[in-house]
Amino acid sequence: MEEFGDLADLYYNKCKQPVVRFFKSGDFKLKMHMFNDQFTKYRHQLQDILLTRSEVRSKEMSEKIDRIKENTETIIARLGQPSTDQEKKAVAIVQECGRELVLHDKAKLEEVSMLVGGGRVTGNTQALLDTGLDELLVSNMQQFHWKLESSMSQMNDTLNKAKEAILKKLDSGPYELIEDPDVKAVWKELSNHYEEKFRNEASKADGSPPKDQWTLSIFSKVMYHPAIGDAIDEDGSGFISLYEVNSWLSARPPTWSVPEWLVYWAIGWKLGNIKYTNMILEQLDEISEMCEVYAEKHVKEENFKHHIGVYTQKIKIMKSIASWAATVQADDSAAQDLTHEGETRLQEMIDQSAKEQANMISERLEILKYVLDDPADLP
């Protein structure tokens, strides 16, 4: 990507004189062919990944990739081809006199420059013409890096300012960002209810805070409400019914309080999934290493190598799917909102839930004799 960016920067900024583009069109065309070949290679890998997405989304993305390929090939085909009578005359002069002669004959060079839409040939233009494209790319790379770093720095500053503004708003309270006045009132009352309840319990216990007071810092913030809403909304309709609320509450483990149940679905469920996803990635890495070992042992068996290659490609796709955990984990600020006691208690809840799920799945697998005909066979 950096090399292509360097090429584009050189073409549009330093080599913008028509006469320079005219004489270096062949060199630029070769470079574009090289990048197009690399794009084709990555295009096939990307399409393999898209097979794991929904059919509609995959088809849409594949069509966009195909259009990019077609547009690139059209650009390459037109690059260096004369499109006007003037440009054709310039090509004829170069063919008749020879490229080197024209490049070092000031009169003929300026004649060609005028024909292709340029003006007088300056010393800087002559230097660009006399220098090879590879050398120009190397010398331009440092300046391109400076531009890139400057642009990235500006983007990061803008994103950080936006992020700080959003998080400040999200952290401001449980209801400020909710537009519907009725829902806003419900969330406000929920937060106020537990704040008052925890205060009353603390006063009755000689100032000792309730064991689940740590939960207030999580479920009272708007940023965690969507996850709670999704957990309650069983059918995904966007509307929460009385039945769904009662069903969700009845699934709460007996030793967990309602605030703890709220926090588990706000952040605990996601953290548990991140843990298991990372464990899956470790297993996939081990399988990949085993495949490499077997492939080396059977290097002369083409059919075996083919099947190993197909299997390895599927593992890569699965690893790509599981990569969501690294992204979410790197940008997760939930832990910062927890006290040490809260973090310890949340981990206990996550472990308990995972153990219960594992026992439930093991019991089902034993009944099925570990043969699954359908994913729905598991709870």
C-alpha cells in the first residue's frame, strides 16, 4: 500500500508536467501492471473471506471488487496511449527521431512538450526526465512518509477529539442521550431507584456499601444499554414485551442480584465470548502448525498437499472471523469503570456462567453420542 501511495503521490504531484507523464507513461504502466497483479492475488484471498459472510453482502462486495479490477485495467490500457491528434504527432516525432535524441534536443523536446499540452521545459522538468522512475520513487518515499504521518496525525487528533466528546456524553448519565421521553424516564428511574436503594442499605449496615453497589457504574451508563436491550429482546424485533422481560429475569442464577444480572449482559457476556474466541484462535494456530508439519512430511504427494492446502485456507477464514475479539478487546473501556471488587465479582460470574454452559453442552453431547447433524442440536 505504501509503495502504491508513493507511486500515486509521485505521479500526481512531482510528475504532473504533461511532457514528463508522456515520456514516463511506459514506466508508470509497468508499475501499474505490477500492482494490479498483486491486487488480483489479494482479491482471491478477499473473496474467500467473503464466502463466510451473508450471501447478499458477499455478492455486493464481490461486485465492487470486480468493478475496481475492471477500472484498474481500463486505466492501465489507456495509460500511454495517445488520445488526441496532437499527442499522436508527438508520438510520431519520438518514433522518427528516437527517444534519447528528443530528450536531449531542447528544440524537439519543447516541440513535443507543446504538442502534449505542456509549456517550456525547465531545468527541474529536464532533471525528472533524465532520472529513472525507480530512483524517483526512492527519493520521493521519504517525503511521502512525512505527508502520510502528518495526515495520520491530523486524523488521529480529530478522531480522539470526537471520541472524547462522545465518551464524555455517554458517561454523563443514564438517560441524557435517549430521545424518547418515556424511555428516558424509565432509565432515569432505574438508576435513581438503585442509587437510593444502595444508600438505604448502606445506612442500615453502618455505612458498609451493599455487595452489588459496584454495578451502578456500569448499567447506569447509556453506552451499555444496547447490550442489555439485546439480551432481553429474544426475537430481535426491537420491541420488548412483558413476556420477554419476565423470561429474561427468570433465567437469572439464584445467587445473582438483578443489578449483577444487568451488568453481566452489559459487559460480562461479551468478555466471556472474547475469552473463548481467543482459546479457539489458539487451537486453530496449533492445527495450522500441525498441517505445516504434515505437508513437509508428504511434500512429494501432490494430492495430499492439495487437501492440506484447502484445509489450511479454511482455517485462515475461521481465524479471520475470530479476529473480531482482538479489535473489541483493544478498544474496551469497560474495565476502567469497575472497582477491584467489581472486577473480581464480574469474573466470578463469567466463570460460573461458562461452567454451567459447558456442563449443559457436555450433557447434550453425551446424549447425541458426540454426533451433530445440526447446530441447533446444541443449546
